[in-house]
Amino acid sequence: MRAIEHLEQLLRTIVSDMGYAFPAKTTIEPPKDKQFGDLAVNVALVLAKEAKKPPRALAEELAAALNAASEHIATVEIAGPGFINVTFSPGFWQETVSLVDSLGAAYGSSAKGGGKKVNVEYVSANPTGPLHIGHGRGAAIGDSLVRILKFAGYDTTAEYYINDAGKQMHTLGRSIWLRALRLDGKCAGQFPEDCYQGEYITDIAREMLAADPGLTGLPEDEGMDACYRHGMQVIFDEIKQDLRDFHVRHDVWFSELSLVNSGRVEKTLQRLEESGIAYEDDGALWFRTTDYGDDKDRVLRKSDGSLTYFASDIAYHADKYERGYGWCIDIWGADHHGYIPRMRAAVNSIGRPDPDFDVILVQLVNLLRDGEQIAMSTRAGQYETLADVIKEVGADAARFMFLSRKSDSKLDFDLELAKQRTLDNPVYYVQYAHARVKAVLRRAGERGVVVDGAGDLSLLQQEEELDLLRMLDRFPLVVEDAAGNLATHFISYYLMDLAGLLHRYYSVHTILGSEADSLTSARLRLIRAVGQTIANGLELLGVSAPESM
RNA sequence: GCGCUCGUAGCUCAGUCGGAUAGAGCGACAGCCUCCUAAGCUGUAGGCCACAGGUUCGAUUCCUGUCGGGCGCACCA
């Protein structure tokens, strides 16, 4: 990161001195093969056309200028069609340790977000049943993105939208009510198919009956209402507990009902109608989403007078922007992708350009045990709940599994695999690297080797040491990329790479010398910086960094 | 049928705003504990980046088409 910034600065000066604009398509990145140096630059290739010079000749000129421009640069080589390969001096890399030391838990953070207000909305499951494994994936991704965006300098709020106003809440009350009647022997008929089938419904009914045996004597609508209120309370408490157990945090719990009751939904519809974006037809109110690229117009208020979810979703998003968020990110299950065009149309219609709104689609989770698919039927009310999974494999393993994959690709989640402590399950690989660092530092303390301030970093000359230093330097860039691409797996992959280098270093070199010499101190400072960086990365994933394993 | 998305090693997956010989882990095979944590390390084998065209100095990456998997196409929630 420092390396890239430094090199880019030098190149900008040189290119501009030569009388050219710095090409936007320039890339400065670590080459795939280490033999090509620390960083490879393609600027000569990109600039060749404009300069009317062969790329290699141009590269020669740039290389000569680079060599003279910085004391940190050890060698500059031209290769292939005109790549400029730059190698920095060990001294430059060694400074990274001091940087990590001075920043500590803040190493990797930045002000890139400039304090922009961002709202990330995730999970938002209807409180009609327990969270399942798919919710868990969305929860992990949302929570981790919030951590990453905060670290990257955004003023980020984590929000949960509670759909507590619709028909399904009525269905919840009815389901519990009908279960209670059956438990009480007041009704023996077949339990309706359109009710929630899960065992948890019966549990709630049983509990309510125990608390108030007169429940089923109430008039039907009164009884159902009581069931709805209590049931939602119980289920929502469980959801909140599950999220706590999964180390997922929300700052704001936003109720749809509050939006409806305060008249903000109706007000939003009125505004749309006045501005001609909404129109009446066939007794229903329609949104002209086709004006914004959707393939058909969408209903806001049905001809029976009831509102669609779309109507309150528009009011909800308008409310978010009114609360001052310049960027709203929604995390949805991938089965909702057809909903994006109309939501984007809605956002545009309230005067917000595309970049102010993003949807992250999270693909379904395929739950396996030993490679065999576990049947999940929501209909029959049988599915593996998030709580069960956390209980079985632990929050750390589950989170790392979710966060190590692009959100947009399907995920096979094997319960047995998640418990294995092998490289198949890399959470332990990364955590073990951290624990190893801590173990060595502890042992050093026992032997009376003091780390602080001591140690001549210039003694870190081994290839494995320079590899670690280069990797440490990259961390801030990885965080920036993860934030920019809303991609948590950038962090996971980085951590696996860093952990791998640490393990290799550990096995090739003995860190703790037989006595407290300055090389030992330098090495201890290096691995301490590695441990700190791993801890910082794990924190972004919401995964613990154990002191020992 | 229309739309979105994915197709990379035997398996699970990275990489792709165009760059050098396409990477990792697992599995397979061969090795490493008198030594700071072997939950670790080293090495070998394994690829027409689904297929066919196009764009250009250069394509796994961008465009078009084909094939194959997933998902979505309600006055549902």
C-alpha cells in the first residue's frame, strides 16, 4: 500500500515531466511471479500509443527516471512487452513494522469514506419464524460489511427492517390461535396448509395456554390478536438472541408498521401521484416503473384498497434518504433479484441517482452433512435453524465460511466440514497463525526477552521475512478494495495468504534465538505486527482471534 | 418464452474495470517433530479458463451466439 502509493506518486511526476497525462488505465500491482519484482507497472504499454514510441523504449526512459527518483527503489527492470518491474529496498519494507506498531488496532483503517453516511440494511427477516441458515449468510455479510465500511472511514449504520404490517402477521396470529384451539381440544380439524407449520408455533401456543388457560375462551379476533402480539414478541426476541449469538449487530430496528401508522406511506403515494409517477387504473394505483427501465408497471395500492410491500418499501427508502444517508445498501436473498429494477426505479423517482443505492444479492446456502444434502422444507416447517448451526459448528467457523465466498455464488455449507480442523476449513488455519504468534511472544516473555523498542529491523533480510513485510504493507489496500467492492471475501483470502506466510516462516526459521539478541527482537517485532494485522482482519470478519488454541 | 446470474485442476473455490508461464486448499503420491504450538511445513502430479466467432499489440477477463446449471417473471409476501 505504501509501496504502491509511493510508486504512483513518483510515476505521476515523471510522466507529467515528460509532457503526458497520467493514464487512468495504469495499474500498479504485485506481479503474479515474484521474479518480476515487488511491483509491476504497465504505464509504458498504456502510454505507448499517445507517445508514439515503442512500449519498451518508453519503459527504458521511465525506468531510468525512476531509478534516480527514489532512494527506496533498489532495482528497476524492463520485461516482456514493456512492463516496468520495481523492487524496493529491504529498508523500505522494514519500516512497515514500525507503522503497524504505531497504529495497532487501527492499522488498515483509512479515511477513504470521508465520513459519508451509509446505511446497510440486512437480515430484515419477517418475525414469523426462526432465522435459518440463509439468513445467517446475509447476516454475516451485512455485519462484516458494516465493520469494513466503518474501518474505511464511512459513517455506517446497521439497520433491520421489520415487516410487521402485512398479511403474514395476521397469518402468524391465526396459526398460533388454531394450534392453541387444538391443544385445548376445542377443534380437531386438519391444521390449515396456509398456516405456519413449524413446531415453534405449537410451542408458543402451549406456552400461552399455560400462562392463560382462558385464552381459547376469547372471541376469535381478540384471541388471534393476542396470539399475534405475543407470538411476534417471542419470535422476535429469539431472532435478536440468535443474532447476538452470531455476533451480528444492528443499530436501528425499523418498524414498517410505524411507517404505515404515521401516514408516511400514504403521503409518499400522494406525492408520486401528484408528480405523475403513479396513476390509477382498474381501481388500483400503479407506479410507472417502465419509465425507469422496468419491464412492466407495478401496483402500489390494490383495488381492494390494501397496500403492496412495494408501496411501503418506497416510503421506507425515501425515509432513509431523508435521514441523511447518501448511500443505501440493501442485502437481499438472490431469489429477490427480480425486485431490483423496480426498487431502483423507485429510488430514482425520489431523485436519487444509481450510485446512491446498491443491492447485494446473497445466493442460497446449500446445507450438507458429510456431502449429503440436508432437506430443507419451509413448507413442512422443517429446516436447520441458524441457532442449531451456530450451536453445532460455532459462530467463528460459520461466519468465516460465509464470508470467504463471493456473495453472488451459491454456497455449499457442510456441517461436518465446518467442524474439521484442517485446511478444508481455513478459519482454524488463520486463527492458529494468530495463536502461534501469541504463543511465541508469551514464551519470549518467559525467557525475559523484551520486545518493545528493541531490535534492529534491518536484520530482517530473509526471503520469508520480506514476504511477510510485503504482505503486511498490502493490508490497507485490501481493506480499501473490500470496501469499494463490498466484498468480504477479499479480507478472508488475504488472511489465509498472510497466515500461510507466517506458518511457513515459523517452520523455516527459529524466531526465538537462544539469547536476547537484536535479531530475535527484530523477529519478535515482525511477528507481533503479523499477529496484529491478523487480529485486525479477523475483527473485520467478526471472527475471534484466540490467544491460544 | 423473456430477464438476471453462473460455467476455471478429480472436488471446493480465488483471479476477470484487458496484461507476462492461469492460482490456492482438499483429494492422490513422496517427505518433515531431540527444536518457539504438527490445528503446521516441503515437494510431485493434475488445465483447449464450457464451446464457437468478434473487438486489438494482447482476451479466462469485453461483445455476439450456442450449450449446460441456478433463480426470477402476481392487484404474492
